[in-house]
Amino acid sequence: MASLLEASSNVFRSEKLPFLCRGKTRQCILPKRAAFRLVPVAFSSSMSTGAVEHDQKSNSSDIAIPIMVNGCTGKMGKAIIKAANSAGLHIVPVSFGAEKESGLTVEMCGKEILGHGPSERESILASVFQEYPNLVVVDFTVPATVNDNAELYCKVGVPFVMGTTGGDRDQLYKTVEESKVYAVISPQMGKQVVAFLAAMEVMAEQFPGAFSGYSLQVMESHQASKLDTSGTAKAVISCFQKLGVSFDMDQIRMIRDPKQQIEMVGVPEEHLYGHAFHLYHLTSPDQT
């Protein structure tokens, strides 16, 4: 007799997970009750062979997770689509972008993706979600659209990954927490940097004020196409502030000029169009 593996719907709790999903830098919001439709892994012995074959075919679209990448024409959007395609995920041929991109089709990984502007987002997303009930949205758009996009995802009920920095982060977390939508929010997706940020948060919590009186200088360099201040830098500074360092976010020195990046920061020329160099310099009260 075949058996069916089930997960209880109350396994999940609404909480801020420690270390990798805590604080204002990385949030992992889990609803109190989970409602997943799983791909069948076993069938009742009372089902006929034909019924099993039919059920397998009807669920074939569930095997590859459908992923919608918003901001697909950007550097990160392109990288996400390439990685998702390599992982065997189903790339939904729809993406949100700027109004000027509405109606334009771009080809990526052999797939044609149709762009839609802000004015038609809600109806389009609802339609896509109806067609792909297991949809996950990955957002690498622009800072100005962070909150509007998150509110839309939560309104429609679509789980999402927010990799876009900027926007009103407190409002962003509040929007997700008040909804029943799964969301991963992070200013940084590199696992080593995530580990570093987690370590900084632990230190800030366990040793508050340890660097009181110290002064801090921060310089961050990214490719010229990155218009906003590094979210990673803001997260690190937030930890230093908890450690007692007085520093305002507007003191961050942003380097976007390629000549300065080579001469001042030491960015290799071949990485000018895709890099992230940060410098954090602490000076003790006695200047030693």
C-alpha cells in the first residue's frame, strides 16, 4: 500500500528567525498557518494505472517551480533568470519594469519575456498567479518601487523575494508582517556577506556600546548603474551604531566614477561594470 507524506499546517509560526533572518537587514516572515499544495509523491493503491498516469501529467507543471523575475533587464535580473534556468525552474514569460518597457519583449535563455509597466501590474499579476498557483516572484527592480511592489505582492497573495534595496524598509516589513504572504527580504544575497552581517548582528546584540567613542569612515564602490546607496553598507553601519559608533547614513561615501574606482579603490578594470567594494575604517577616541 502506498503512503502519503504530509506536513501539519501548524508547523510554521510567525516569527523573526535568528541570525540570518533577524533585524532590519534580513527578514524571514512566516505565517502562523501554512497552506501548500504539494506534488504527489505517492498514490492510493485504489487508483488505477491510468488514473496515476493522468494525475502525473496534470501535475507536471508543478514539478518545476514557476518564477517571475521583475526587473529582468537589469544586471541582477538577468543573473537570476540565468541561474533559475540552469536550476530547472520555470521562467514565467512576464516581467514588471519601467513604463517605457511596457509591451517590449526581451529574449533571455531562449525564452521571450514580455515587459509590463506600473499601470497594469495588478491585473497582470493576478492573471499570472491564477495560471501559476505555485508562483514565486523575485524582485530586483528600483528603490522607488519597493514599497508599491511589496504591497501588490501581499495584496494578491504571492510569495516573493525582495532583493531590491531602498524604499521605506520599516513600512516594507510592516506590510509583510500584516499579510499572510511568505517573503524573503535582504539587501545582500551573497552567502559569505550574509554570514558576515549575521556575525555583526550577533556582536552588536551581545556587546552593545563596545565601540562607544570610536569614529567611522565608510566608502562603498559599485558599478555606475547602481544608483542607490548600498543596502549592505547601511546594514553594517546599523550594527556599528548599536555598538556605540555615532554615524549618519548620509556620511557614506559613494564611488561610482570608474576612474576613481580604479585609482582610489583598486577595482580591477574588468570588474568596473559589476563589483561591490566596501571600506569600513574605525578610529579609537585617542586616534590610535
